[in-house]
Amino acid sequence: MNNEELLRQIADHTSDPSFVRGLSALPNPDEVLRKAGLSHQIYDQVMSDSHVIAKVIDRRSGMLRREWQVKAGGEQSADVRAAELCQQALAQLEEHEEYPLENSLGILQEAALRGHRALEVVWRFESGVWLPAFLRDIPNRRLIHTGVQWRLQTLTEPSYGMELPPYKALVASHMASTDNPYGEALLSRCYWPYLFKHSGWKWWVTLAEKYGLPWIIAQLGGKAEEPQRRELLGALVAMVVDPVAVVPEGAKVDFHLTEGANPEIHERLIRTCNGEISKVLVGQTLSTEMDGSSGSRAAAETHSGLRDEIVEADGKLVGRVMNRLFAWITELNLGDKAAPPKFVWLEEQEPPKGWAAVANLAIKAMPGRVPLRWAYDKFGIGEEYRDDDEMVAAPAVRPAGGGETGADFARSDEPFTAEQQALEELAERSAATATGILAANEAKLLGVVESAESYEEAMERLLELYPDLETEALGDLLTRTLTAASLYGSYTAKQETAEGGDDPDA
């Protein structure tokens, strides 16, 4: 096999018969922009819509509220050093006043909205280390694609653009392809709903003005001249703003309300357009299409999950670009001696379902409840879950002497007999002895749980600890107590039978 054939590209633009040779750059093939005769700058106008910007902010905040970390590319000292440099770079970018890291990540996320977005990396060399000083956004209007590479339009190269230097431009593209290297812009799919919506607003306002206000009809007696009619018309127009007017003598003014208009047509149009915009931007429409009479919690959770998946996809897009920056930092400072680290978004997971079992094991000898703050901090429960009291409920403790949670049928206001008092004292002595045994076990359990770094580690260590817990003495105490109580019960039953004589029902 000829290895040159493996290296040769056969399906790029140079072999495409549809590609017009001589073009300095490919035009953006977006169907909406091309047919409407618009440029990508129309996206700024679409973003001015209140519903669009609300959904964009929802999507952006969904990604930026997630935490991230820098994960070393290996375990070698050079790999660790590379991760430290990238962590240092991001920490400094977070503190930049004009171009904070949060804003840069949000700009990269905009690639999904506008098809592509780019950042210029402005470097600084300090203490023998190359690190980015800040990341500045590059407007899309200055980027063109030749079919092979991105180029930047400048004063000296306004048409063909200059080649992007190495280590200078981070470009993010959304669903880019050979035919459309500019990427698929979601705001382009919002253009027609945006246009129809605002046309609906215009007609809705006109409808409100036309049918919401009464018609003012005036009659002039006799043969009124044109100047008189114009004077009266001007007075009536002024009445739309001011409730007073001076009309010629003999004029009759009537007010008539118009009926038959249906304002719901335009309201439905606007609501439908908002729904289409929501589908494009966040993958759900509950906030715009469902009212109190429809929808359900299950549907809301399903749509919320779809939105989370879209946010996760945005995070992957941003992560790929940040990994490119990490590779540059590693290469400029360590060459090929180190593996570049990775920009990793931390997964948002619900707390383990079985963690309550660990808490119950640790507190089974404790009455009441586990301190909420201790449980939340120990098991890493997020703020959004901290209203769930069931996760920290201790095992129910039956009050001494019965009560609402215990069997109260044997309780009486009568004083104990000597035998009953002896049984009560036996129970109290047994409980005191058991409390001492359980307290020792409790100390061991709490020590294991408090020293554990995770739920899984706590479970493993508790299982290892179980054989060392004091169970034999507790079992012996329980056996002796139950035996004594059983013997006393039998003795009492025989005494009652003897007192009852020969009565079989006694």
C-alpha cells in the first residue's frame, strides 16, 4: 500500500466541485441568514429579546454554577508541575477585573448560540514561566474561514485576513462540518420566532389602541366648512391624550366602544414564538407553554433533565477548548516532557441513598436526632438537599414507661406492688448496664465515621469494625433480663389463677 495515499485528503474543499475557486473565504452557509439577506450581526438583535436573553442566562448560569478542577495528565513530577501551572493560571484569570475567567467560559459557551466564538490569549512571562495574563474575546465579525483554517480580518488584511499565530487564538465551534465550518448557530433558529413575535407585539399594541379605546365621533350641524372640520378633528385627536377639548359651537360628540375584536390571536402567537425559542435554547417549554391547568411534576422533571443534558454538552464544548489552552501552557513551559492536564467539570450527584444507614449505625444508642450540620458536612450533602429531615432521623426511641410511641396499655395510676417495683428496678438496672455497653460501641462507631473521607470508606470501615463491637455482653444481659421477666410473668399468672379459685374463666 502506498503510504502517501493514507496521508492525502480527498474530501476537503480543494477537491469539491461546488467550491468556487478564487474566493478568499467561505461565506457563512447558514440558510436563515442567506435567505433573509442578513449577516450574523442579527444575532445581537435577537439577543435583545427579553425571552431570549432570559433563556440564554438560564443556560449560562446552569454551566457556570458547576464546579471544575484541573486533573493532572499523569503521576510523573512533570505532569504534576504542569497541573500546578494550569491551576495557577486559572486562579489568576479568576481574579482579573476586566476579563474574569467566568466571562471567558461564558463566551466559549456562546459558540452554541452563534456557531463559533473565539478568545485571544494574551501571554505574560514572569519568573521564567509563560502564563496567560487574560483571555479577550474576538468578535465573530472579524473571523473568516477559508475552508482550511480560520483567519482574522485586520486593518492591513481586511478581506483575506491574517493567519492566526500559534498559541494565540482559542476557537470554539458548535456542530461544525465540512460544508459549514462556521458551526450551527442556535440563535439563527430563533430568528423567525423572534421576528413573528415582535410583529405580533406590534399588531397587538395596534389592536389595543384601536379596540381598547372608544371611537370619538363628532357631528357638525349645517354646512361646515373644511377649516371647521379640521379644527374639530384636531380637538378630538387631542382628547386621546387629554380628557378635555374645546369644540366649535353646535358640534355633537359621541363615544362608541368597538366590539368583536379577538386579542387572543396575537397573545397565542407570542406565546407560541416564546415556546419555539425555549425549545431551541434550553430544550423545554414548560415555562412558556404550560399553565396551572396542564403539565405535571413528572413532565417538569423530564424537561429539567433535558436542560441539564444541554448544559452538560456546553460544558464539554468549553472543556475541549480549555484543554487546548492547558496543552499550550504545558508545551511553552515544559515542552514534551509532561502530559497536559485536563479541565474537568465535577459531576453533580445526589447524596448516596444508603448514607442514612451509616448515620443510624453510628447513633443507634443516641436519643433524639443527629446534629444536622454534622451530618451534612460529614457526608457532603449540598445546600439543595438540606431540607430533607428524613436523611438524619435517628431510630425511634421508646420513652420509659410507654407513652405515645410505646405500649401504654399496662400503665396504671395505681402504685406499684412490691413485685412490680422489683421488675421496674430490674429493667432500670438492665437499661443502665446496656447504656454503658452501647456507649462504648457508639464511641467506636463515631470514631470510624468521623475519620472517614467518604461514604464508601465509612461503610467499609464499619463492616471491618463490626466483629470488634461488644455484642456478647449485651446479648447476655438481654437474655438474663428477658428470662427474669418471663419467670416473673409466669409466677404472676399462677398467683392470679390461684386467687381465682375453680372459676375456669378466671
